[in-house]
Amino acid sequence: MSTNAKTREFLGVGWKFPLEVTPAGKIAMSKYEQSVEEAIYSILSTAKGERVMLDLGAGIHDRVFAPNNAATVSAVVRETREALVKWEPRIDVLDVSVETTQEQPNLLLIRISYRVRANHALGNLVFPFYINERL
């Protein structure tokens, strides 16, 4: 087996997130870099305390009713980075930033740049997070 195949194998194979069923009626699987990306989505989609007996997740869900201001953006960046560093050991987090738009003031676009440790592949994704400011 080649070295490249071994490093990709390390990234793993698991159930697709969100869960899907193939046309043949089997559970859809994700492999390698796709598995890493889906794990990032899973971590950010999970609120702390949501999983029994695990602290898995990001604290960003505590910000659902926060105002859309610099303090909230800064907290979301910090909590996103902390969650990924803690729960996804297959990557190095290179950058986390948050963008807002005038058209959708309750939408925070969390942009994540990362490097897969096993093969140094670069990846990035955008995670949409909605806040509902208190009235």
C-alpha cells in the first residue's frame, strides 16, 4: 500500500452527515477529506451539553439571542476555533473569520480554513449561523 493511501486511510470512513440512505437501502458513507469536513459541520452544529456524557460541540449556540455586534462576532470566532482544536485532531485550524451582511443581519457566515494533518491538504468551508436578536 502506498504512503498516500495510508495517510488518506487514517482520515477514516464513517456514516455520512447528515445521515443518508443509498438507493440500495444502505447507510451512505463518507471517506477521507469528506469525512473531515462533515465532522467539522457536526461539531459546529452540536450545542455543548447536547450529547449526553460528552462536552462535544461549540459554544456558539449560546449566542443565538446575542446582538449582531463586534463582541458577538469575536466570541463566535473564539468558540469556533476552540471547539475545532479540541474535537477535530485531524486538522490544524488556520483561520476562522465571521462575516455579516446588510441583507441578512441575523446571519453570521463562519469561514474556516484548515489543513488536514495527515496529507497537508488545505480545506475551507462556510458554516451559516443564525442569530435572533432580542427585541
